[in-house]
Amino acid sequence: MISNGKSVAGIDIGSRTTKAVIWDGSAVLGKTLIPTGWSPEKSAQKAFDEVKGTTQIDLVERIVVTGYGRATASFADKAITEITAHARGVSYLLPGTRTLIDIGGQDSKAIMIDEEGLVFDFAMNDRCAAGSGKFLEFLAMTMDLPVADFAELAFASTDPVQISSICTVFAESEVLSLLAEGVRKENIANGVHRSIAQRVAQMAKSLHPQAPGAFSGGVARNRCMVRELSAVLGFEMQVPEMPEYAGALGAAIIALEGIV
Amino acid sequence: MGCFCSYVPEEILVAGNILPVRVLGSHEPQNVTEPYLFGMYCPFCRDVLAQGLKGRYDYLDGITLSQSCLHIRQSFIAWREHVEVPFNYYIYMPNKVQTKAATPYLKTEFEKYKAHVEEVVGKELTDDDLDRGIAALNRNRELMHKVYEYRKGDTPMLTGLEAMYMTVSGMWVDKDEHSAEMEKVLEQLPDRQMIRDTGTRLLVVGSENDDTAFIDMVESVGATVVVDDHCTGTRWFWNSVETGDDRINSIADRYIKRPPCPTKDWEERWRFPHILQLCKDFNVEGAIVIQQKFCDPHECDIMPLRKTFDEANIPSLFLEFDVTVPIGQFKVRVEAFLEMFGVDDLF
């Protein structure tokens, strides 16, 4: 994509974190990630100011926002859904992707992408945090571990226990019972990851997923989740560079395509 | 007369000068139905029963169920037992409508229902009464068809929300009064200036749907609902009674042959070709499949219905409804669905 020297911004106002990138058509000139907090609009503005400050750009030609808080960012030129944004970002980072899984803070999505990099079907989790990053955070907290340590502990296990509960709160009770029974922590942690992977795969399979697959969103940094998702879907899930920024980058790509 | 399900023969009620009222829910959380309905009964049936238990239909003189699904039947039975109402009647509407025996069978059942209505009103219903009832319903249906015609053009002359208000109000208001209002609307529609963009043309399909907030949201983000297949919409009014000497037989034949609810759509599938014809006639670009959570008849149709849409190259979005719907979460899905159509508008 030729930008003619123009720079644009994409901001992904997620339920947990807000991500912003500055993009010139060939490179990410700056990126930032901050907690969304209680005001998505303020977070979006703060993320934009921060990312702009990290670059030498005087003028950002266009801003496209995405994510659950997209409607609140009145300073943006356009708002698009995170489904379209993630598909766009990942199609740029990993061309040819046909099945995209995005696990965010409070929802998870399976997105089907056609040969031209356009969304042709999608599914999202309904009314429930099962299969989301929040589920993972909650269960890590139950085991008194930071999420990153929880993920690494899980990755070390090859014998996951079965977690039957889909409900986050009931899953916590189940984990506490397993701990009380003396089941090894790493096997419980792995079981939690497999439970999420199965939940997400169940949703994805309604769309008849096919390789090549990709995994975006912050949870894609979790290599146990990548392994489990790949296993239950039956094909490898590739993780793009900076997976948590895929939505923001997709928004920026759309911003630039609108002016060049 | 409170009507559970759209298979109640309103012609016979109107013949007896009785006002048919479709019993619907309120879309509010409630806590009164648990003793009578198990947790996996559909939210619509639960919402309906809640209205009875809360006394919101205390003006009814009677209730009638025409058999369709077991969920609404349980709402009817619980209402009959726990809400004071002078009259009640259960019509054994057959689920097997695709047989020659169906119309004669239903004729017998409707004759029994006519006798019940005669008992309620204290007088015999004559052929003239039945003709009046049939004429009132047929006129109302014909006018709704005429209004729907104005949704077929490049610029639909009314929104899906307005159409929903029209059809659902027709289930509550006196038919002649409702028809008179529609005639006024029909005079104004040709000259109406629509100041909104049509956007993507959608069909909504599913069981009962009177969720105005949802339709309003869909139409606020770049779409117009141009037609529906709901029992609170086209399935209710689509076909008329073909008058004959045997009035009850004619009425029965109308209910046997109407666009079916999934409970009655076997062995041959009548629904899917009918829905595809609606898509063609109304120039539909995409479909929203609205599923009342736990509604077994419609749930069992989701896979073949979506396959039907896929084969016709009509993208579809599946949404599961409860008593209240999470408008914000649904909005993301609807917007993403619409973005699939408007790739050029993305930039």
C-alpha cells in the first residue's frame, strides 16, 4: 500500500485494554497499549496521544476506531467492528489466513476470511465469559498465579485434567476441588486452557473452519493456548507479530485505504 | 379471547363478536413462572405465562390454545390452572398438516370450537356471522399484503419497525378498526418521502418476534428489514380463507395450508421454498435468524435453514434471543454482519 507520506491511526478500544498504532502503509511507526479503565473515550484519547507522542508525526490524516468502545470515540473519523478490523489486520500480517480466532478480554470470535481477505462469516461467544481471556485470568487468580506464569505452567503439562464446567464461577469451584484432591497444578492449568480451546473450537466448527489458521488478540501470546487450539481444531494456528495489535492495525489499514 | 399461538381461528371469534388478542410477553425479567415451567422452556412461553400470573391480561374472558409446541401448551395449562379466567379451550390443531385427512379433521375440531364460542356468547353463529368473520380477517390480510408491497421497491416505504408495529397491533386491535387505519396508511404511502438510507435489505426469520428494540437497533446501523417469516408477521396473515359453502371447512383449510410453523412442516419442507420466495420477491440481501433460546421446533430447523440460505448465496446471521436481549452485544454482531455487505463503504 502506498501512503504518499500520509500517516493514519487505528485504535482498538477493547474491554480490558486499548491499543493504538500509527501506520504509514508499510510500517507501524508507533504503538501503545493501556488499560481501558472506566472511560473508553478517555482511554482512546490517551492511547492516541501517547502513540502520537512516540512518533515524529505532526499530522495524523485519519483515525479509525474499533473495539467495544468504538462508538464513544467522537474524535475518530470512522468506527468499524473488531471483527472486520481483526480480519483486516491479520490478512495483512499473515496473508492467506482463512480461519481467524481472536480471544479478547471478554469475548472470543471465530472469523472466516475469503481469498480476498474479506470476512464472509463469523461467530462470537454469547452472554458468557467462557472461552474468553477473562475466564483465563479468573482461573489463574484462583490458583494464585499471574496469567503469564499460569500459561507457562500449563505449557509444561502433557496430561491435562478435564474441566467440565463452562461457567466461570463453577469452573473455579471445580479447580478448587481438584487442588484439594492433590491434582498437580500444571495439569489443572493445562485443563483450563484445553477447556477454553474446546469452547472456542466448538463455536468455530459451526463455521466449517479450514487452514491456514491464525490466532490474534492478547491471549495469542499464550503458547499453551496456541498449542491447545491447534490441537482441537486440527490445524496449526499461526500467531502474527504483535497479535494484540491486530485489530488496531486493521483499523489503521482501513483508515489509510480510505484516503489513498 | 386470549390466543396462544397464531393457529387459533380468529374468524370464528370475530363471527361471535369476540375480540381476539394474541397473548405476548413484556420483555421484562420476572420471577413468577419457576413453579410451572422448567428452566429449559423457551423465554417467550415463560414471558407469556408471567403476564397472566401478574394479572396483566385480567381483561380476558377466555383463553384458547391451538396446539403447536409443548412449551406454549404448558404456558396455557399453567395459566388455565393458576389464573382466573372464565373460559378456556384447547384446540387439537394437528401437527401433520400434509395429509388429505388434515382439513376434514381440523374442520371437526373447529366445529367443536365454534360450539364453544357459541356457549361463550350465548347464541348460535350463523353462516352470515361466519361470513362476516371471514371477510373481516381476509380484508385485514389483504391490506397487510398491500402494505408489504411497498417494502419491495428499491426504497421501502416503511421500515421493518413500522411493519412490526402494524402486524403486531393487528393481533390486538379490532380487525375492522385496524383495517380502517391501514387504508389510511395505504393512501399516504405512495407519496411518502423516506429520508433514511435503505442500506442492506434484510429478512428476519424465526418463531415469535415482537422485539421492537432489536429491530430498531438493526435499522439504525445501516439496514432495513424488508420482510419476515415470523408468527407475529407474515406466517400469521399470509394466506386468506377461500370462501366456500362449508365455511368451517374453508377456515380449516386456510390454517392447514398457511405458511407453517416448523412443528407442522413435515414430511415435505414447505417453509424453505416459501422463505426463499420471500427473499426473491423482496430483494433480500441477507437474513437474520432469530432463535428464541430453547425453542425446540425452530432450533431443529437452524441447520437446514442456514444451509438453504447458503445455497442461495444469502448470508445469514444467527442470534439467540432471551426475554431481554443484550442490545449492545447484538449490535456488534449486526454491524459486523452488515460490514460483510458494504465492503466498499468500509473505507
